[in-house]
Amino acid sequence: MNRVVAHFQDGRLLKGLTYDFLPSRDFFHLTAADAAPGARPVKIRVAELKAIFFVKSFAGDPQRPQANEEAAPEPGAGRRIRIVFKDGEVLVGTTQGYDRSRHGFFVVPVDRESNNERCFVVAVATQEVAFL
């Protein structure tokens, strides 16, 4: 099971657990973090998302500032990349799989202390993608 926060393009967030997310599929299932035991998972369509954040905890630390572009990535982590989403949010990280022809790609934050372990960015939700 993966702990995720699904960010929708319309601004909604859904926190929960998924067992079947694959970048090549159009959907996955998510059991809400606050769901009653035995609750059925919800089907999430990737096309409706901005990004899927794979997180260490659901609580996170909203007061903690994100690292900027000067933060040093892990050695061998891939190419540094800066993503500007259509809603103005900026994500800086590294990627090994960005390809304009794909519907999304994984990014690992440069901030090693971030609550986000990795993120799957949905390409149609981006305004700008640039290598640093």
C-alpha cells in the first residue's frame, strides 16, 4: 500500500491509500484515509488530477517552507526539473522519466526533508516544465 495525496485540477485533495497506481493506467483506486474499516476504495481518474504525491505521513508540516532551486539533489537522482502547474504551484525536483509524449512523469523533490517521497505529475496540469 502507498500513502498518497491526490491533488485534483479543480483544487480538491483526497488523502488515502492505494495499491494499484501505475503510470501507464488511466485510473487507480484509493481508500480514503478517514474511511471506515472495510470501506470500498474510490476509483480515481488520472486525467482529473494535477498530481499524485506519495507521502511519508498524512499530517505533513504545512508551516515548513519548500526547498528552492538551489537545494542539492541526491547524487545520481536524475535531471533537475522545475514544474509550474496551471494553478501557479511550483515543484522543483529530479526526474529520470520526463517525456513530453507521455501523460505524466515522476519527480523526486530536491528537499530531502520534504514529506513528499515522490510525485507523479500529470502533464496536462502543467503550465511550464524546464530542466535546470
